[in-house]
Amino acid sequence: MSFADRIAAGVKASFGARIVKIATNALLLVILTRFLFTTDQYGLLYTVVSVVGVASMFATLGLPSSAARYVAEYSEVDPSQVPRILGISLLFVAGFGLLTAVVIAGFDGPITALVGEAAIAPLLSLAAVYVVFESLHKYLTAVLQGLNEIPLSAGLNATAQIGRLVFAVGLVVAGFGVWGALAGYLLGFVLSVTIGGWLLYSRIYTSLPTASEMEDGLARRLVEYSVPLTATRGATVIDKKVDTILVTSLAGLTPAAYYAVAKQVADACVSPASSLGYTISPAFGEDKAGDRLERAARLYEYSLEHVLIFYIPATVGLILVAEPTMRHVFGASYLGATPVVQVFSLFILANAVNKITTDSLDYLGRARIRAIFKGGMAISNVSLNLLLIPIYGATGAAAASVVTFGAYTLLSVYIISTELPIRFRVVTGSVARIGLIAGIMGVGVWLLRPYVSGVFTLGAVIATGGGIWLALSAAWGVIDIEQLWSYVAPSSSTADAD
């Protein structure tokens, strides 16, 4: 398979899994918020999930990403070391996961006091088991990504998402409430870990030659490289999880529910960029190891340009349809989340660029400097949250994320430009035109918005806006429809990009 075909196949598989994630998360979100839970119950669930997210930092450290980096590298230079890397890294992840679970279960009282919400206490024992399986799931998907088994990695993510939906809804309907929803999340990971562990062992581990012993110093380098990745992971946790806990502590469960809904809408919108970044990241490590920096730079340019082409109009559109989306999809009780979603629309643009940039830095060997920048962002984010949440509630937390994450993304783009010969003038050439297209599209959506009376008319307005964007983008040469389609669904005659 050619390089272009491999990237396209990976994007298709990863994006397919992201579509599953969007669909299952959206369905679960709507079922829980609109039909099964009050705002306080949903805020409680998301607060516990956020606590688990903080704990998972200690359960995995940076080991999954470090293992992924080294299996990608040694797949090129010495495949016999790959089974050794997999064995030692799995041992570390399992050990740290179990240790973290014991701490959560043993210190449930102090954790409850720290969060400031007594209702989480009965859920922490279940959360301890959740941490173990979530860490194993992250490990399996990361090493499969590093091995360029993108379809398998994407499939595990899809399995976890489908399992989460089925188990969580079933247990909540059966009368187990928030406990049942959390147990459903856990069972989704149990399913994916069971399948993923078997696939990794039977299809990959047993098929590789195994060195008689691990290369001298390799285990040490694996752990050492995980240190900056741990710092990066810690900063990510602070950015993505601690803010929800702070909203709960400083503003209450209902604002936490608003924040959770808005953040999940933002995560759903950025899924296409996540798929692209997830697929191309290992290619940068391979190209650097093979001294193919020009090819890596062209791949990044193409990715960055198309992310901006898609997400600048998406940002404009989400600002305009936020209120009818909250009203007609989640119900009138979530109208308070409207300004939070609108602020988060700017976060989506920054996050889309981040998704194709920061993981690539890990594969290029720049994890340390990335960790320093992200650590500074995390500290700034917490500081702004403490300042803004007491005044503006969930909207203040969203604003803090936009400011700090936007700065971090710009710095990450600068770092990758020092590694690769990127031609930014090529990327920025079409940005002015897409800005104008986004403005015209926005006017069309704004004029149609008064006619939204339900979910179907809302979908029609969104589709119309997308149609305006697509037609103008094709007419003005911003995107090539034929090229775009060939990239998403390539034929067997796709040219080799080597």
C-alpha cells in the first residue's frame, strides 16, 4: 500500500470510529439529559468522570504514548525489540493502574472533601475499577496507533463507545441511576480491553520476532521519555478535567451540567480533526527516522490548510445555532448552556489545529518542550478558572479554556515549524477567502434562524449553511471536490506519495 493510500485508509478508519463516537455520545448525552437525568444528576456523573480523568493521569503517566513512540521507531529499525517494549510497558501501566485504584478506594473521604460534593462518595469505589480499565484501553489504542494499526485502534475506540451507550442506558433504565451510568462507562472499557488485548497478542505480538533480551538502555529511555509526556498528560488533565471539578465546587452541579454539555458539543465538532491527527502522527516519526522531512512538512501543510478551511466556518455556524440547539435538542432546562457553547466555539478552532499538531510533536521527539508549554497553559488555566468561575460561572471556565488553549496551540505550531520546513504562506493563502465565505454563510444562517421550530428545521438550517460553504468553497477554488473525495475514498490507482 502506498503512503497516500495508507494515510487515507487510516483517516477513513479513524474517522469512522469518530463518527461512532459522535453518534453514541450524542445519543447518550441526549437520552441522559433530556429523558433520564436532572441537570444535577448529569452534573454529578460528569464530575465523577472528571475525577476519574484526574486519577487516570497517575494510572498511565506518559507510558502509553512513550510506548507508541518507541514501537513506531523500532518497527523501522529493529522489529525484534517491539515485543520487549510491549511487555515492559504493559507491566508498568497495569501496575500503576492498580496502585491508583487502591488510592482512590482508600482515600474516598479526602477526595470527596476536596471536590466539595458529598454525593460523589458512594461512586468512588466503582470509579477505582473504572481507572484500571480506562488506563488499559488507552494503552492498547496508543500502541496500536504506534504500530500503524490504525483500523484496529479505531475499532477499539468504537467498541468502547458502543458498549458505553448500551450498558449505561440499560443500567439507568433498570433503575440504577448515576451509579448505573458510571458502571456502563466501565463495562464499555472492559469490552474493548478484552478484545484489544486478544488482538494485540494474537495478531501482532506472536507474529513478530522477539529479541533474546531488551536492548541495553531501552527500558530506561522508555521511562525517561514518559516523564515529559506525563507532564503533558497532567496538563491535559488539568485543562480538560479539573475545570469541571472547579465548576462543581465553585458554582454547583447545574452549572457543571451546562459546562459538561457544552464541552461535549465542542469535542464532537472537533472529531474530524482528531481523526486526521491520530492518523498522521506516527507518519511524522517514521519520516524523521527515515530523513524524509520534506514529505512530513507537506503532509502537515495540507492538514493544517484543510483544518482551517473546515473549522473557521464551523466556528461561525456554532455561534449562531447554539441557542436553538440547546432549546430543541437538550431541552429548555439547558438554555443556560448557550453562552458556554458560544464561547467554546472559539476553543473548537484552536483545538482542531492542536489535534493535528501536538501528538505529532511527540513522534518528532519534542515531547519535553511541548510539556513545558502545556504545563504553563495548565497553570494559567486553573488560575483563570479560579478568577472567572465565581463571577461568570461555567461561561468563565469556557473563556479561560479559550485564552489559555489558544496560546498553547500557537506555541505548538511554532515548535513544529522548527522541526519541519513548513511553508506557512501556502497555508494562509486561502484563509482570507474562507473567512469571506464563512461570513456569507453566517449571514444565510442568521436569516434562517428565526424559522427554526424543532430538531428537523434546525438540521435543515445547519445543512443549508453547510451547502453554502461547500458551494462557495468549490466555486472560489478553496477546496477541490474531486481531490477531497479521492482523499477520503481513494481508488486503487491512487498515486504513491513516496
